[in-house]
Amino acid sequence: MLKNITFSVEEEVIAKAREAAKNQNTTLNELVREWIGQYAGRQERRQALEKMFDKLKDLDLSGPKLTREEMNERR
């Protein structure tokens, strides 16, 4: 369900934002809706990244060291 909200923004800023949205073939309303969605989900994304890095820190990377030639070798 969509809910209406009200913001106060300078007219000049709104005009520039509308023009930018028009250049992207969208509306200012859609851009604001997208930004709020991204802002709202940032904590969840951060937690997912932290979880991934926690898993990566336990990887054993002590295998044989490759030379630059070996790394670039095409098989």
C-alpha cells in the first residue's frame, strides 16, 4: 500500500530534480520512492555484508603462492 508523505524543499531544487528525473525518463516521485527504499534497506545490506566478511575471514589462503606468469597462464 502506498502512503503519501509531505516534504518541504526549495522550489529551485525541486525544479532541478524534476528536470534530472525527466532526463532519466522517470518522475521525481519515482526517484524519491526508490531512494527511500534504498535508504530503508541499507542496514540489512550492511548486516549481510558483515556476515559474508565473517565467513571469508575463516578461509584458509595458505596454499601455494603463484607467480605472475602462473596466474596469467591461459589453459
